[in-house]
Amino acid sequence: MAPIVSVIIPTFNRAYCIKRTIDSVLNQSFKDFDIFVIDNNSIDNTEEIINSYNNPRINFQKIENNGVIAISRNKGIFLSRAKYIAFLDSDDWWKPDKLKISIQFLENGNDFICHGLEIFRSQRNKLAKEYTKSTYNFKNPFFESFLKDGNLIETSSIIVRRDIITSLGGFFESKKLSGSEDYDMWVRISTITNKICVINNNLGYLTLGEDNFSNEVKLKKALKIIIPRFEKLCIKKQTKPVYLYYLASSLYIRTGDFLNAFRFFKLLLINDPRFLKSIKIFIKLSFALVNRIITFKLISKENL
């Protein structure tokens, strides 16, 4: 008989911390679960650590995901037969009642739950508390809130009905969307259900450390894919992905691409009635242009 919930843990070379992650699941007060550790061909002793548990509830799969974490998460999702899917990154961990509290909210009629996480800064084996993350402040309907305010949800806080996520085909498996595939998934879920619950409690811990990777090149690739995807989802709704317009405009200002910066600033100005973000972009653009003009004049003088 399938358990109530499957915990999906994608990992790569996290032998130094994955025991803490798995122990936090095994020590849950709610016991009707199984675990799928999806390992992207780690070259450390991750497999040895997993095998040392000798626990039938822990399923270990080695795959090659080519740097696309969505492939690892989908592998676990489609191997599972549970009613619910919980996500947990291999450097994060949960408080003992996380599953108990979350399942109660789901069984009361919700399709998707999330909660706050306490944040730690990591440098391999050292942890220092950074701050406590406030619980998410979403507004109903959630689809519009996601598009206006961006992805405020940490993946390690989420549990969702498995049939919903499988009906959408799982996470979008594109390397170009790397780092944004979770946002893409939550938005798509919010197009088919509004039974989304934000638990007003911090039920786990999130690690921000040297393994967490993000840069402008990666973000630019993701935006080129995710903006048209979201605009397509918006066709039947009276809204636009204004947070992404803001993000794109800010990014192009930083990289000196003023043509695209103005293009997305215009879309933001037209579609977002809130002026604060528009003012921020206007100020950024003004300073960037002034700086560009000053730099150009200095270079011109040197060449005379």
C-alpha cells in the first residue's frame, strides 16, 4: 500500500550534509511516508551514506540529469505512488512536526501548501544563522499574486497533490530554465487550482551557501523562456507577468542592454498599476544612462 506522502530529495555531491536532511525526515512525528533520493551521479560518498541506513522507506536512484534539477525531481515524482509529493533539497532540513502539520492542512481540502523556513548561511561544514524568513504574504487569487510578486516560495517548504503535478507533466525540463523551473511549476499549478494554503509557521531550515548558484547569464536565459510561457498562460486572464518585466528590465540595465531595458520598463509601466517598481526602474535607468554618458566622455577625452 502506498504511503500518504513521498519526499523527493534531489542531490549532487552533498555527502557532507545529506544525513542531516534524511534524519530530519526519518524523525518526523508523522510516519506514513517514503523517501526518494535522486542522485545526479555524485562522486563523493553519498551512495554509501544512503545505503548505511538500510531502510526500506528510502529509495535511492542514480541518474544523469545533465545539470537540470527538474529531471531529478520528475524522476522521484513519477516513481512515487503516494497521494502527496513533498520536496526537500539535500542541504535543507525540517522540524519534527513539518509533515504532521502540513498533511492536516492538505487533508482539510487544500491541494498545495507552503510555509516559512529559517535561513542559514553555509560554508560547507559550518552553519551560521542568517535570519528568520517571514511567512509568505500571498493574496488571492494566487495566480495573479505569483505574477505580480514573483516566486516567494522555497521548494523545501512545499507539499502538493501528486495527481495535480503529474497532470501538468511535472517540471519543465530545460537547462535554459535552470533556477526558474520551480516558479514555472507553481504558476502552472495556480492556473488549475486556487486551493493553496500558506501555513503561518516556520517548519524547516533553508541553507544559503556556496552550492547555491545564480548569475545574470543564467537568469537572462531563463527569462527568454519563462516570459513567453507566462504571457501565454495570461491570455485568458486579465493580468500580465509584471514581476518578470521588472526583473528583466533590472537585469538589462545591469548588463547595459538599454533597448531591452526600456522595452520591459514600458511593459511594466503599462501593466502594473503600482508605481513603486516603475519608479525604481526609472531611477536605475537614469543612473545607468548618466554613468554611460560620463564613461563615454572620459573615453573620448583619453582618445583625443
